[in-house]
Amino acid sequence: MPNTKDTISRSWLITQVKNHKPRLIVANLIAIIATLISVPIPLLMPLMVDEVLLDQPASGLA
């Protein structure tokens, strides 16, 4: 593999990760929190439909 200016090598990538480690950790934590927040929303939609639109309380939460 020719070593040109535009080639990304493993050592360059590791150097970049080390240089930006705090930012990468924060970005991953934000991604995990966003995933944890967004997963339950579709699961709660049937309960919201029952309670708000059909005016029937959900029996699974009592």
C-alpha cells in the first residue's frame, strides 16, 4: 500500500483518538443517554393512546 498524504494509517488513527479522548468519551456518553431516552417512547405509545384518545386507563400499570 503506497504511503500517500491522503492515506489513513492505524498509527495516525490511534494518535487522533488519544488527542481527542475526552471529547470521544463525552460524545459516547451523550449517544448512550440519547438511546436510553428514545427507546421507551415507542413502547409507551399504546398506553398513551389508551389513556388519552380512548379515555380508558391502562390496566398494566396499576
